[in-house]
Amino acid sequence: MDLCVIIKGVSFFLQTSIGIISNCVILLSYANIICSGCKMMPVDIVLSLLAFVNMMVLLTRGVPQTMTVFGAEHVLDDTGCKIVIYSYRIVRSLSVSVTCLLTVLQAITISPIPSWSTIKIKVIKHLGIFLLVILVINMAVCIAAPFFSAVPRSGQIPKFTLNLGFCHVYFPNQLGYILNGFAVSLRDFVFVVAMVLASGYIILTLYRHHKQVRNIRRLDSGHNVAAESKAAKDVLRLVMLYVIFFGIDNIIWIYMLTVSQVPSVITDMRVFFSSCYASLSPLLIISSNRKIRKAIKCRLKQQRLTPAEVYVCHI
């Protein structure tokens, strides 16, 4: 086997494996917290959903891509291609949507404006409705992809085809090819702009707070403010991580829209960078989230703890 193919395959395998395991750790930690009787906060719900979505991104894209790189043929049939590609498009778009929702929720949480407290209550109360609306929007935007998805055909790849390795997306003409790319990019751009604006507001709020209060621990509410500031900074790191890989992904995507036949190496690069957020963000969440770290430690020690001690671990 070619050395370049081995390096590419191992890279996809490590990325997919690390991402799936890390996201599973987050989901299992929150499941452990729920089973212990502790209440899930809105941010915890959003983070657990983000972990699930990112895990699905890797399962629907990273796993078949890795199998294809290592030479597996006929991984899916036409129906399987339609289901997997449609599912991937949805969960990939949910990844940016949920990250955006998390950023907006955090911006509302740390806002000193009194009227925003009412907005926060309404957002938390109708969180399920917001998530459902986001899902419906993304399902509608992604509806075109499965109609043109099929297993790779023998012979030369036709023009205006997205070569995904295990499946191809055959667009009938250049207009359909560009319109699909424009719709997907526009949707992502809207969420990223909202995410960046919310992040900018968080940074401004933290700066003003730091300027007004030099020693936050002397205040009665210092602990809560410090906790909110730390949570906001953690969200900002997530946003920064997403924006970096979003930028790389879309630079490659724009290039792909300008050519009728895309080289396989370009497609592989886009797949790798578009999956980096799903793979690396759970590591960032685990390292920065105190609840998850405590749940992991308690889980490791659970065999030696009494039920009362296990419950205390999650408080």
C-alpha cells in the first residue's frame, strides 16, 4: 500500500477514533450525572446535544471515509448513500447551529442588562422549541443532497460531481452545483456571524467587568460571577476553534465550487478539516468542564464509594 495512503488512512482513523471516544465520554458523564439525580442545566443540555451531534458527524463521515481510504469498496448502496449523506449534512449543520445557540445562551447569561434576564428565562423555557426549529431549518436546507447521491459509477467522474469517496453527489448542471453550495454556505455563514457577534458581546462584557471590578473575590457574588466568566471563556474557546476550521473548510469549499472536477486530495483535505471541530471540541469541553471531570473521576472510583458518596460527587 502507498505510504501516502497509509498516512491519510491513519490520520482519518485517529481523528475519528479520538472524536467518537471523547464525545462518548461527555455523553456518558452527563448520563451518569442524570442517573445520580442531579439536575441538568440548560448549558449542560446544549453541551450534551453538541457532543451527540459531533459524534454523529464522525460516524456518518469519518467512519466511511476511513474505510474507503483503506481500500474498502461498495461500503454503501444507493439508498445507504442517500441516508448517510443526508444525515451527515444535517448533523454537520446542527454542529454550527448548536454551537451558535450555546454562544448566544452564554452571552445572555453574563449580560448585566436587567431586561436580558427575562429573555434568558424565555430561552431556557422554550429551549426544546428552539432546537426543533433549528433541526427543521437544517433538514429543509439539506434536502437536495440525497436526491443526487449514489454509489460511485465506473469510468470517468462526470462534471459537477462531489466526490466523497464512498459516495458521489451528481448535480445535473453547474447551476444546481453552485446553488447547493451557496445555500449551504449562506446557512453556515448566518450562524457563524451570529456566533461571532455573541462572542464579541461576551468579550466586551468580560472586559468591562474586569475594568470595573479588579478583585472579584471580595464581592459577595464573586463566586458566581467568576464561574460565569470562566464558562464564557470556555465557550469563546469553542467558538474560536470552530471559526478556525470553518474558515479553512469554506476556503476549500469555495475552490471546489469554481472547478467542475475536484481532485481527490482536495476532497480529502476538506473532509479532514471539516471533521476537526467534531474531533477536537470534546477534548476542549472535557478539559474545561468541571462537572464532566468530576463525573469521570467519580465513575472511576464508583466501585469504592458508597451511594451517598457517589451522589456527592455530582453536586
